[in-house]
Amino acid sequence: MGVVSQAAAAPRVKELTRPPTSLWADAWRRLLRNKAAVLGLVIIVLILLVAIFADDSVVAVFTGRDPQPLLAPRHFAKQSLENNNAIPYWLTHVFPTLKPVGVEGGYAKINDTYILGADYNGRDLLSRIIYGTRVSIAVAIVGPLVSLVVGVSVGIVAGYAGGRTDNLIMRFVDIMYGFPDLLFIILLMALFRSTTSAAEAGTLRAVLTGVDNAMGGMFFIFVGIGVTAWMSMSRLTRGQILSLKQKEFIEAARAVGARDGRIIWRHIVPNILGPIVVAQTLNIPQYISTEAFLSFIGLGVQRPTPSWGSMIADGASAIRTYPNQAIFPALALAAVMFAFNFLGDGLRDALDPRLKGTD
């Protein structure tokens, strides 16, 4: 008999290895395991669909007719003065202080066709809340977009160039940080709204006013948020680049003759996307709350365009008699902000490289 080698006689051990996955695929898998993040993502998707299908604006653009409500029961500006402050009967069980006409001390008109009630002008609250999603979603898109385009660009230039360029840029950012963001936006909005209201035709002010009016007062909100949204992102980007540009793989890229543009976009930017995505997701509630606050104090969207902030302001004046007019818009605002916070926390955990390969 031949001699069996020790290696051949040794039992085979089955290797239990996971197939290699990319950071983003692994992060997506771990994100789906986070129930709070998935709930936030579902809420955001639902709100996005509500904003898109509130009416048939997309079809109306191609057909040339006025948009007709789809998900919304009525148009947000449709008034019915005989039904002002009307409430459905079920609200009398939720808010015992809402007493319908006909009972002792009753004052509220009952109309079950208004699912959440009507405001002081007889406009359907549910329809206005549904249309109000468009304002919040628009801010949630434009705010991060401006922050990414401006903030990341400034941070890349400052962090990668270094030296005097970095010093000058960051001192400017420090000056901007020294002024309160919200106060700066309020002054900016007041300046735009007051100086462009009587602008002569053909001037830049008249053009800006026309754009703002066409967007229902959203243009100057985007300008106000965009002016301040980029600063924190520029600091984050600069810090990430400073920690990466001296790494060995960057030095290797320089050694083989790679140009600065290729190093930035092929080697640095992909490695800082994780913190940037997390930061922007967590900043979206701040953008939404800023718009709601501006609308609350009368510097936001122009009436009758619905915004949750202006709806809360209108309902606050009648909160003792008709609490539904303030509570339901506030609940919608809170749901959106919680959803983005949950998603941001989940992304932060999922994109943590120290957790790669873990459950």
C-alpha cells in the first residue's frame, strides 16, 4: 500500500465565505435591515407620489388645459364660503370641544364631504395638505442640490488646493457662519420682496419678480436657502479631502502621472460620497422647517399656494375653536421631518465603513 500523505489524509474544511460586495451594495443590504430607516424611506416615497399625482399637471402641460385634481378631492384654491370652517362628524369624537350646530353650545357646521374639514375660506384642508407636499418636496430637492453643487465645489477647491487659497475661502465661510442663517434668510427675503414689488418692466428685478410669481413665491425661498445651505457642506468636503489627499493611493496616482482632475473625480470624490449623502439627508428636515417657518411668518410662498407653514399659521389663530386646521398640517410636517431623520440615521449606520460585512 502506498503511503498516504498527511495533507491528503486531513479532512477538508468547508470554507464559509461571503462573496465580495461593494460598499454601496453592502450598505443597501444593511439599510434594508434597519426598520426605522425603511419606514422613513416608505413615507418619503409615498409623499413623493402624493406630490406628483395631486393633480394631472404633467398631462395638462401637453394638452394645454388646466390641471384637474387626482388624489386631492378638490383644487387647493377652490372656495365655498357657505362651508367655511366646516368639519366632518367624526372630528367631534376626536376633539370633544368641537360641538356641532344643534347641540347645546354647538357652533361647528357639519359637512362630511370635507374629510379633514375646511378652513376659514371654505377650502378643503385635505386637498391643501396634499398640494402642500409639493412645496416641501421641492425644498427637499433644491436645498441639497444647491448645497452639493456649491458646497462640494468650494470644499474641493479649498481642500485640494490648500495654502492661501484654502485660507481665503475658509475665512469667507467663517464670515458667513458668523451671521445667523435664519436671520440672514429673513432679511434677504424681506429685501427681495420689498424692492422687487414695484420693479420697472424689463429690469432684472422685474424678471426675478415674474419668476417668483410663476413659481408661487418659491423662487426667493430657493435663493434664501441656497445662499446659506452650502457652508456646512463646504466645511465637511474640505475636511474629508484634507484627510484623503495625503493617503498612499493618492500619492500613487500622482506618481503615475494622473492629473488633478482625474485624482479628484476618480479617487477622492467616490471616497467622500458616503459622509456627504448622510449629511445632506440629515439636513433636509432643516430645509423643510426653514421653508415652513418663512411661510408661517408670511415670507414664504404666495397665497393661495398652500404651504404647511402658512396653514399652521392660519390654523393657530383658531386653534381653540377649530384645532383640526392647525394640527393636521403640523402632523404632515412632523411626519416628513421624522421620515428624513430616520432615513438619515439609517444611512449613517449603513455607510459606516467599520460596519462593512456585518449585519
